[in-house]
Amino acid sequence: MTDQTLWSLRVLARLLDYPSAELQDAVPEMIEIIAAEKRLNPLLRGELMSWCQRLLEADLLDLQAEYVALFDRGKATSLLLFEHVHGESRDRGQAMVDLLAQYEAAGFILDARELPDHLPVFLEFLSTQDEAEVGRWLGEIRHILALLAARIEERGADHALVPTALLGLIGAEDEIEQHRPKVKEEEPDHTAEALDAVWEEEAVRFSAQSDEDCALQSAEGRRLAERKHAVASEPVRIMPAPNATSAAIER
């Protein structure tokens, strides 16, 4: 991975964030960085840049409504990586603790409201790592990325381009194909009927089974509440690639 790819990781992270006016303002610089990412094939680069342009031109409220419909209803397209591995089991809490420890060991400190397995957060972490570590981490989650790409594709959302691009950075974008037939047969979990069924089946949990479960519940609840009801206090600021005027993306 080059420094250019590390900046590209930050662009991909921002593309999975809840849409904001700051994100729209940053689109021209995001396009510039994507255009310079030669590890992605030209067709995929073009699709990413076209999506960025659509983000710039779209109504912000429409973008936000589409985002909530895609990522906050049902779990099939969750951006929480361990959701696809552990579901709601206690193993997920321990996996989160272990991942957080690896972040801290690398000097990457999270805000209290962020979950360590949230994909945009994970990409921010990767953007601080060297080439070998980026390749290793993307390789470890390649099956999650391929499944997520196939599921978002099935929903007809441009966001599928992000996991596709991440797989492209390690030459594994073809792995999405093996998930497409299975995904087409999955029962949708984002419909009103499916969501009602989940509420009816799930028992009310009055106490956490472990400290990790308790932290997980409170952190995830805060994240969703803040996303839907508050405006981000810090603007997105993107600095373009070398030979331009800037060189990193900051939240």
C-alpha cells in the first residue's frame, strides 16, 4: 500500500458515514483522491467518482433517509463487523474488547461514542497502519466485506462500492460473486413485517450478562441516537493527494 492508498481508506470511511453538509462540501477533494488511486481498476474508480458527484448534487435529507433505511433497519447490511460474525452472542463483546486493545496498542484512541467494529472507524484505524498491516487486516475481514457488498448490491445502493473497493485493494473483488446467489435467496430483514417480528420475538433484557454486553448496549445506543438527532460538532475536512494542496482526511 502507498500513502495514496492510506488516504483513499479515509475517503472510503467517509463514504460510509451518515451524510452531512460537510461531507458534501468535501466531495471535490474526495474525487481527486479517488482519481489518483491506481490500485483500483478504472471502472471502479469511475463508479466511485460518479457516486461522489451524486452525493454532492442530491438533497441532504434524501441522502440521510436513504442511509437510515439501508443501515439502521435490519442487521444484514450492518456496518458493525462483528454483527456478521457473532450476532448478539457474548463472543461479540469479547471480540470488541480484543479489537479495542489492539487499537490502543497501536496508539489509536477512540471517542467514547464509537464502537471499534464500526467499519468507518476500522478504516480510520487502517489508515494509520503500514502496508503489511493494512493488507493483513483487510485479508482477515475479506469474507465479511464480500458478503456485505453482495447484500448492499441487492438493495441497489451505491454504498456497495466501498467494500468492493476494499476488496479491490487486495485483489479479492471477485469473491463477491460467490455470495450473490445466497444473498438473492435471503429473506429481507429490513421490511416493516420483518422488524415487527423481531420486536415480538426478542425478550426485554433487564440486565447485561457481562460488562462487555453492557458497554456494547450503551455504546451502540448512543451512536444511533447521536447520528439521528444531532449534528456533528466537527466538520469533515479532506486534504487531497500529493501534488495537490493537501494530503490527509480528518474528521
